[in-house]
Amino acid sequence: MTPNRLPSPQTSSASPRHLRILIATATGTATGLMGLSRIASHAPSHPTGPEDPAHLSGSDLAHGEGSPTEATETPGPIDRPEETQTRSDGGPTDGDPRSAEVEGILARLTSLLATFGSEASRGRILPEQAQAWRTGLLELAAQGSGAIPAIRRFLEAGTDLVFDAELRDAVGHPSARTGLIQALRGIGGPEAAAAMGATLDTARSPHEIALLAKGLEEAEPGLHRDRILEVAQGRLTAAAAAAGADSPADVAPLFEVLAHYGRAESSDALESAAARWKYYATSALGALPEGAGVPSLIRLADPRAPGGNRLQALQVLAELAPVHEAARDYLLAQAGSDAIAAEHWSYLRQPLSGNRYFVADAVLTEYPPVADWTEIQTLHIRAGNQTLHSIPVDSSRSPDGIQQHLALIDQLLGSARSPLAQSSLRSARQALEERMQRAVAGQPAFLSENP
């Protein structure tokens, strides 16, 4: 596959297809254990990109980091350790009714996992079984710090069951371990943070790392930031070294961690990762706080730079240009010197009209609300197994924000000379004018329900 090949953008006339968007909760309360909400919608096709991204088929988006329903180990009962456990107040748990209740809850949960993992039950999980799992996790979190030792034993044992798409939707998370990590988040506090920190180095998937990072930041903001970034960067380096794998895992949550909790120095790791994950890395650079990733994006967008990341970097710079001076100046200079290839302008239309790429199946990212589901498009790139949603951001739906975008487009219209550039810019302007009409009319955006 030629990295710099640019197939012509295509407009699909296929029938609408279902799109599932998982919106992660930001709360650390026990209600957060209900997991991620699913929203059904229709998503139109997105133009194919330079890495021959495949349009999603009529099936729903795939979930998880690996193959659906992968039992890494058939869960069994959790044995109590020989030593005497202590409560949070220092007393022994022997004879403690709370300890007995915790063990009873865990016994029910491990029994359910055995049912979920049984070949005989595949495809026949009953709604009441999924509800029993969710209820068990809520009851476990309600036990507070008294449940933490037992949860730690489960996580340290390495037992897990990766849920298939149907079961994941039913219970709200992708695996047994992530359910127990959600319980720790629901408990919160220093003891839960210690348990999550101990689990970070042995996390089994990028999803777990992002979930643990979120829980640690909720429980003790900033205290574990260096270690979180170190683990995420280490896993990303290991994933890049295994780039020849037949079915690479989706490492999007690692880019979420670096984008949400990263600092200026994180841009170096993301810039290096762009060689393998062009869209994930450039989008994460654009999401770094205070525009810290813009210098890296400008380097990647240089037509003389190796790696073939120019188009993706230009797209993210176009996303940032209405509000970031350096990104705007670079884009205007490139347009004014006719340095942007004519065929690239078709791919800049959406970011210039206020759309931004967000990783699909997000753990940390909250998607902007939308007025119309047809505004959401989905892109999948086979190289690096990258899946993203293109969604209009909030700043492109308010009158003031739309004016900023329109001002940039008008400047570009005065600079860019190619017919394709002019056509794409006028199309972006029309999309913004339509949003302005809705904003002035007070049409509310679709508000998704985050649990």
C-alpha cells in the first residue's frame, strides 16, 4: 500500500447504517459502574483517506481490543488468602458481617462469569443474568473500602473474560476486569487509588490502562500523573514494536491517556507514534492542553518531512486554526503560497467547517452533542487498526464560534487559488451557514445521556 496515495473522496449512496457511540462517564460515584451508554444513530460514509480506510459495513462498530468473547481463563472461585485481612479501621475481618457479604457478592459474580464463559451459554445470555452482574458490581462498590482487598485479589490473580459485543452492551464494559476496576472507581479514596495503582503495571489492555488512569485522577488528582504517562508511553512503544501483528489491538485508549493527561513533553512520543498511527497520533497532538502539540503538527505537516503525515497534520491544524494563532498562520501561509496540494482540500473541508476527529469506543473522551446524527461520520483505517468519529465541536455551533470559523474560511478563500480549494472552502462555508441558522433559531443540540 502506498502511504501517500490519495483516493478521490467518495459520496456514498448506500442505505443508512447503525452507529454505536459509547460515551464514557466522568463521575467516580457508584452510578459510574453502569458503564458506557450506547446511542443508536445513522452515520453517512466518510471519504476514504490516504491509507485506504475502509468504510464501516452495515454491522455495528466492533468493540474491545481483541476478538469478541475471548476467555483468557475460565473464572473460578476466589480463594481467601491464608493471612488475616484487616479492615480499614485496623480490625480483623474474621467474623465481620461486611467481609462475609463481600465474599458472597464475589461468589455470585464469579459464578456468573463461569456462565458467561461457558460454551453452552454463548449467544444465550439472559437479560436477567446481565442485570445480576451489574447489580453485583453496584453492591460490591457499596461495601466501600471493605471490598478493596477482595477486588485486589481478583485483579492480581489475572483471571479475566473478554465480553463479546452483545454482552458488553448488556453489562456496560468490555471485560470482567474492567467491571472490577469500575467498582474501585465507584469506591474511590486513597485505598482504592492504591489498588488501582498496583494494577496499572499489570493492566491487560489499553482500555484498562485508560480506565485506571481515570480512576487514579478522580481519587488523587495529579498525584499519579507521571506514572500514568510512563505506563501509557511504554505500552505504546511495545505496540509499535509489534506492528507486524496480524490483528493489532486497538490502542486508541493509550492515545486518549496521552492527550488528556499529557504535557508538552508528551508531544515527542506522539510525534514518533505518527509513523504507525497517523490519525490517532495527530488527533492526540491536537488535543494536548494549551496547544502544546501544534509545533509537532507543523513539523509533521512540512512537505519535506518523512513519514507521509502531511495530510493528517494539516487536517488537525485546520481543526485548531480558528482558535490557535500558530495553526492559523501556518495554514494561511501554506494556502497563500499554493503549497497545499489541490487534492488535499477535499479532506480539509470537514475540519474547516468545525468537525474534529475523536477516537471511537472512547474511555476518557466525551463526545460533543449533535443536532443531527447525519453530522457524525466514521472513519476506519486498516493500518494501525484506527477507528474515529468526525463530529462537529461545540465551538462550531455557537454564533460566536461559527463566526470565527467563517472568518478563517474567508481568509483562505482570498488566498487559495485552485478550483478544488475554492470548491471545498465554499462547501465548508455553506455547512457553517446552515449551523448558524440553527443556532440563531435556538435549535437545541441532541443531548446524549451520560450515566
